[in-house]
Amino acid sequence: SCTSGIRLKSLAVKAYPNPVNRGEVVYVDADLEDSLLKNAIIEVYNSSGVKVQEVRVAERITPVTLRSNSGTYIFIFRNDQGYTKELKIIKQ
């Protein structure tokens, strides 16, 4: 018999560190199948609901540098298959 490992995806999207300090990068970790990562984007909104940034997802972990001021930001991960995940990030 053959031994092989199967790694199941958790279908979770998380961001770290949170809170993030000035000059630090936020990493968005999307533990999704490759088909769900294809054509995915991360939209960044400030606390007023204004979109301040958009980042294309290239692989499981995507770095995002917040260029804006301190405050609370909403990261929305979405793909073209309808999967959406919302994350709240605090920048100090």
C-alpha cells in the first residue's frame, strides 16, 4: 500500500498581525483551494466606507501595506465565484 498525505483546506481567511503598527505589513492568509484564489482581490475600506486600496491575490498569503492613517479598516476578500470574507483590521 502507498502512504500519502491529504491536506484539507480550512476554507478560512484571516489577517495578521492585528492590530498592525505603522510601517508593518498585514498578511492575509487565505486557506482556500487554488480555484478559489484565482482572480481573487482584497478591497480595503476605511471606517467611513471609502475604498482606499485594492490588492490582487496571487497566492495563499498576500501582503497588504496600509498606506493610510491610523484607524479601523475593513478588508473584504472576494473572488469571481462568489466567495466573500470580511475582516476588521486596526492600524495603530
